Amino acid sequence: MDKIQGIITYINGPVIKAKNMEMFKMREMVTVGEKRLIGEIISIDGDIGTVQVYEETTGLKIGEKINSTGKPLSVKLGPGIIGNIFDGIQRPLNFIYEKSGGFISEGIGLASIDLTKKWDVVVLVKEGDIAKEGSLFATVQETPLITHKLMIPPGISGKIIYAAKNGTYDLEEVLLKVDDGKTVHDIKMYQEWPVRTPRPVKKRMPIEKPLITGQRVIDTFFPVAKGGTAAIPGGFGTGKTMTQHQLAKWSDADIIEYIGCGERGNEMTEVLEDFPKLIDPNSNLPLMNRTILIANTSNMPVAAREASIYTGITIAEYFRDMGYNVAIMADSTSRWAEALREISGRLEEMPAEEGYPAYLPSRLAEFYERAGYVTTLGNDEASVTIIGAVSPAGGDFSEPVTQNTKRFVGAFLGLDKKLAYARHYPAINWLSSYSGYLASLNSWYKDNVSEDFMNLRGQMLKVLQEESKLLEIVKLVGEDVLPDEQRLILEIAKLIKIGYLQQNAYHKDDTYVPLNKQYRMLRVIKLFYDHANETIKKGIPISKVKSSQLYNDILKMKYSIPNNYKNEFDDFENQISAYFDSLIEAYEG
Amino acid sequence: MNIIKEYMQLDKIEGPLIVLSGVDNASYDEIVEIKTNSGIKHGKVVQLHNDKAIVQVFETTSGMSVRDVSVRFTGSPLEINLSKDILGRVFNGIGEPIDDGGEIFGGVKMDVNGRPMNPVARRYPRNFIQTGISAIDGLTTLIRGQKLPIFSGNGLPHNQIAAQIVRQAKISEEEGQDFAVVFAAMGVKHDDAHYFLKAFEESGVLERVVMFLNLADDPVVERIITPRCALTAAEYLAFNHNMHILVIMTDITSYCEALREISSSREEVPGRKGYPGYLYSDLASLYERAGMMEDSSGSITQIPILTMPNDDITHPIPDLTGYITEGQIVLSREIFQRNIYPPINILPSLSRLMKDGIGEGYTRDDHPAVSSQVFSSYSRVQEVIALSQVIGEDELSDIDKKYLEFGRAFEEKFLKQDFDENRSIDETLELAWDILSILPKSELDRIDSKTIDAHYRG
């Protein structure tokens, strides 16, 4: 076959240019040179095409050929994704390991989910049925936790003229033939989708449900919504990755996708070693059964880092289309932005702020807008939630990636160096963080946790804010000078900070705390505050209040009261009331 | 058969770069040999455009003319010859022997650029390395296979700390497994290089050290290759011969400056402070070569040393390094000036891997809680010091005074130790309990009461 081939004329790292490219399409996937490296066309000018290459270009020569694949950079979507780990262009790392050993070499070629693996398929339609795009036609039990729902690919509707029987099939076998009046479409267990195009949905819906993470500072103070977006910015060593891992472990999404974008290799290995051992509190099965990993570590080719984010979100959308709530952890979007910058620099584009290309904000917006709570084509309610870590240079939140991310996300969980230095984890700063979802989640919290939960949250946050003002004064004159009412605020703030906000990721109970326990803990602190306030108003010195054993008990209640508590909180509350009653009695009497 | 062409003319010489045209069959990243009047130099292809090749020359280009040269393309990326005989040898920045031992024969040729390690093939590092330095063992524990840089400043004793680690670190206690040190010097002063040589000699490991030296007056561009040669040697020893390798790279700051110099002579779009936009990826291609792998019992532990320009931790070099490495050990000039060695500022210091390598079964069950408590209490000390500067020490509350006392004891007893003092992990933790016991029990909010009762003094 006489294929059109481009001829390489320019090589500069991952960016190459070639002539004879006028028949190629923008964003088309190509293979480059004799080693058949994978690349993508990113601009065409006359007959000169520019290609970004997803593998190392060492050894490439001028005059080598570029071959078309005829399709844009796509992923194969079907059973075999969950529990797997892929590189930035959906090549399974296990497959690469088998092929090239411990070190990743170039020229491995395209690979994706295993198309020869056989799965048990339950077919739900019969010949003569009408199939609509996005509708369910068969199921595969992909893991004990996840039923993989096979759907008619978007864009195809018509009459089913052939349906396979229940049985064991591999991914290449035709399960269904759909006649749309013009052509007959063969439908297999997998579909292909270009990563840069969002998958269609029927309707976007308003956000109403929280993503429950079991992390007190998030669930109580700065909730993230299902279908929402959140950013976790923080300098190095502030615990971004730790926070992301905690969210990946405990979020109540059906499927978690973790994109390690330009981060450390050992961190991905840690996830690979830990997750199969960790048990999901909702299902009692290993977390790996609902986890998808995408890894482009910082030393893997930079162009594939740029693609990894899109590969990830496309896979997430595919599972969303089945009716699942999917949460994506992208760690870190800054590395992705830097990959954009690096390629832009090699293209000699005019730089905007700090060398980042001018299209950085629009790319960020495109990415975060692919999150959402939707009605799928198959009429299910489902969501994609994006939680992106941001690694600002020098820990300075005024840099372009953090600032532009802030414009497009709903919740902002700012990590604080000072807190991290004091080993206050999660080091989420309660003064600079915010959640834009409070209003839309208000009624959910009312119905599902407690009528006064949001109210309680507001009051406690106010204590923390007052504390920060008082600390300014304390810095100048010391704590002893303050009146007792104000010193009480400092003490209560300490209770909140140590007893509530700090959460121990390595403690078996404290690593994940259900919402009702969060509520009861907060109520205990509030009760103590109210009583103490009343006591102090009566002129009883604060030392009496603070010296009580109760104060220490509150600090440690996160450990001492189990997650499946029974009467412990009631008893504790009674104890607190009784203590203060007796204190007042003794004082007055 | 391939005819090897020689090109007798250059278009342009600019700083470390030369441009030549009429080139065919050159490949990206390959090594070229340049014959000049003053001997053979090496370079590598950094850009190809039609028949033009831009070559980055490793040695100096001074004395080179556009006519009097002969350039030959070798067709392969930079490779060095490796065998077990490299132990105890000294090489220059591009891997050529500079001691009297002659060439390395009969080994394997390896590409110095290496290849990214597949995360699937990695083994997660969990084994604690005892360095005998309390601040490191107790609070920022070094784990075998970790990359833990020392963030220092000019004039601070980072070299001594590195030397002390080399001498005291038990990197090979089990199975009598072999260990070795790979030392890469980039733009360091002659006396620093000599210091290390002497330190290795004194600790009796000289036979097990491979040195790659690019000194301050050696060609700048060579510096780009030096750590890559060193890491390739380390990979060879660790993964082909199952040895435990400690790699010391100093000074990363000189390396980054060399990178910037080349980037600007290539007229690339600069990122922060003129450093190239790919500084992060480039540094990652060094640091990520630490680790452990399936199919091999060896390991590579990296201790890169960098001097923070103007002691500024937000400078791009420490900043990007911190994002890639698994923690950092930060030295403080202020502590140094109070005559405390090692002058480690523990608050910004961190070891990301320690969580999985300490505690029961690794060091001691109380280790995680104790280290967390020391961090939290010492950070309170800083607040108290700030307060006492305003209102005076006498006006402090009793508990704040206790904190001041704790802070002093921490620095004088725990942090401070002699250059040849080698403390076991037990000694370090007992010392931590000694100083924590200055504070009342109720202030120890990171430790559960059972552990407190077991260890609290008095």
C-alpha cells in the first residue's frame, strides 16, 4: 500500500518537524522513525508538520519517515482497565515491564488493554431490539466490586440484527451488530475514544451531593462535591501527595483514578504495593478493585505527561457513562502545566507569564470542565470529580498555575508550610481554604447528617478566625494579658486544631472518620465551649476549666471513641455537663 | 558498510556550541568527536535541522577555529565502559580515567543517559539506614533506596555531614552484601574534592569508592555529563552486581548553572531566574535514578548536596529538587553560627519515606510518635522565642519557659554531636525522651498515654 510518509527535517528533544505532511491531520497519532515511536501532530504549516513524540528521541535521524495511523490519539475503553497501571498514553506498565525489563525503553509500540483476555459476558439485549447510543447491552464482572457495563458507543443507534449469547468472549469478538439504516456497525467489548474530546452526556445536572472523604477538615469545613472540582496547592513537603493518597483511599466514589503526573516513581510503587492490601470501608474488599492508575513519573518522557491528564479523564468519563461516580486525583497538575511550557518553549512560541504559554488558562479550564454531575446517555445519574494537586514554585500561591486553577475549581484546599513543619496533618490552612459547594450541599447535610451541622461548622470556623486575630495580639503581649473569655477562645481553637483538624493517617480509626462521628465530635467541642463560656462569665477562672481531665479527653477522643461508637458520645456529653454543673455549684455554693 | 565521514569545517562556534552543515545521517543525542590542534574533544548532538547539526561540546571551545577541525559522528550516544574494576578508581567528568590505573577493559558499555525505571519494576524502599546522626536517624530517617538531598549554603559543613554519613552509615549490615560509594563532583573546589578523598581514606572505604570529578576549573559543559556517568556506574553496580550503592552528588547548584549556561547559548526561552523550562525534567532524570528494583537485591541511595543561592529555599534549584526528592535535610546558617554541629534545621527538613521504614519491626515502636512530638514541640519553641523577644523571657508563662528549656536542650543535647560521634538509634530515641521529659506530660499530645508512661522520665 502506498502510504503517505513524512520525512523528518528537524529534531529537538520531544519536538520534531517533518516535510511532506500536508495530507496529515491535526492531532493525528503517528509513528516516528524506524523505532516507530509514538507521536502526535500538534501543528501543520504548509507541508511542514510538527510532532510531539511520547518517547525518547535519542538516536532519531534526519530523513527518517513518519507514518500516519489515521486516527487521533485515542484510548481503548473496555474490561481490563480497573486495577491496572498505565503510562501516559494508556500502555500498561506491566506489559512494558515484560517487554523491556526494569527500565522503560522506546519503540515498544502501541499497546493498551489486553484484547486477547477472555471475559464472561452477560448479554442483556436480543435481536430485533432497538439500541440507542450509550445504552447498556451487556455486563462483565470486571472485579468483585465493579460490574463493567458494556454500552453502545456514542453516535450509534439502530436495530440490533445480531446479538451474541451469554458466554466467554475476548475483546475482539463481535457481540452485537447494529443496523442504523445505512450501515451495520460491529460492536465489540471495547470502544475507542479520542482523548482530547469529552464524551457526550445527556444533560449536566446541578451539584447536590458531597464526596465523602472521611477527612474531617474536608468533609466538615471545606467539602468537595460529587461532580465538583477541587485544587490542593502546596509547596514541597506540605503533604499534597499524602492528602491525595488519603482521598484516593477513602473517598466514597465508586471508582478512583489516580494520575501520577510527573511525580516520584516510588510514590506510584507505594500505591501499587499498598492499595491491594487496603480494605475499602464500604465494601470490605481490597481498594485495588476500584482503582485505576496512570503513571508518568518525572523522568518519563515529557510529552506523554501532557497526554496523561487527557487519557485519565477520558477513562473516567467512560466509567461515568456506566453510571458510576468517579473521582480523579491528578498529582500534580503543575507538572502537566510545566510539560505544556516545555513543549511550548521547544516550539518557540511567545511565552506569557513565567514562560507558560498563553493558552494555559484555557487548557486548565477545558480539563476541569470535564468534571460534572450528569445524566448519562444511558439515563443514569453519575459524576466525575476532579481533585488536582498543584505544586506552586517556591510555595508561592501567586504563580500562574495556582492562580489560574483557582479560577476554575470549586474548592480550594490550601496547604500550609507552617502547619506541615509542626507536623499538623493534613496541613490544610483553614483561613485560606474555601469551598464553593457549601450552599449547594447545605440541604444534603441537613437531611443526612444533622439539622445544625452547617451551623456548628460556621461557629467553629468563627472560633478559628477569632483565634488568628488574637494570636496577633498574643505575639505582641503574651497570652496572660488577655481576658479569660479570649483565652477561652484560644483554648477552644486548640481543641479544634489538635482534637479535630489534625487527623492521623496511620491510626486505624482516625484515618477514616464517618460523617456522624465527625458531627458528634464537633458537638462535643461546642458543648464544652458553651459550658466553659458560661462558667467563665460567672467569674470562675479559666484554669479551672482547662485543668480538667475533660479537656485532655476531648483532645484524644478521636482515638478513644471508636468509629462504630454506641453510647460513648452521649456518656461523654453527660460527663461534660455534669462536670460544669458541679463546678458552678461548688463555686456558687 | 557505513562510511564514516569527517567534516572539516564549522559554520559557527558560540560558547559551548558548534554548528556544522552538510551533515547527513546524524542522529539526535549521538556523540561526536572533534579533532583540533589541541587534541580530541567530545560533544553531543542537541539539535538537528535539515543538514545542520548543533553540537554541544563537553570541553572548552577556546582555541577552536571553524577551519582547523575535523568532526566525526560516532553514531551512538555517550557510553562508558564499566566493570567491577571501576571500584577504587578516579574518572574525570565524562568518565575517562584520570588516575594511573589505565583504561577499563572487558566491561559492558552503558549509555550514560540511562532509561526511566518502570514504576511496576520498582521495589518500595523500607529499610532504615542508621547514619549515627541523631537529627537524621530520629527525625528525617534515611531509607535505603531513597534520594535525600542536603540543602546547604556556602560555607556550611555539608561536606562533613556527607563524610560522616559515609563513614557511619551501615548500608550493608545484612547478608554481608557488598556496598560501594559513587561520588560525583560537579564544579567543586579542589580542596573540597581533596577533603572527600581524605575522608574516604580515613574511613577505610577508598577501595569501594568510584569518583567522577569535574572540578571548579574544569569545563562547565562537562558537568552535565558527570552525574549521568556516576549514576550509570551506580546502576551498573547496584543492578548488575547486587550491591548497595550510596551516591553523593555535589554540587547540584553548579550543575544547574551549567545547564542554564548552555540553555542561554542555545537561545532557549528561559523559565524562572533564567533557568531553562525543562530544569524540572532534567533534574528528575538524575534523582529518579535512585531506588530499588525487582530482579535485583541491590539499591541506589542518593545524597545530592546543593548550596542554596543566598540561603533561599524558594530558589528554583532547591525548590524543584524538593519536589522530586523524597524529602530534604536543611542546614541553617543561624544554628551553625551558634556553633552547633550538625546545623540541621529540623523544621523544614523531612524524610518522606521514613513513615514506612520506622516503628515496630524497623527501628522501635515509639519512634513515629516521638519524632512527631519533637517536631511539634520544637515548632512551638520557635513561637515562644518570637514572643520572648517582644515581652522578654521573664514575662513568659511557666509552660512557655519550659518550652524554652526544651528548645535549648534539644539543640545542645540532641542535635549537637561530634563529627566522630556515632549514636545508635536506641541512644537517639532515649535522648529524645530525655528532652521531651522536660515538658509536662500533658503537653505531649502526639504520643499515646501508654507510650508516655513507658518512657517518660520522672
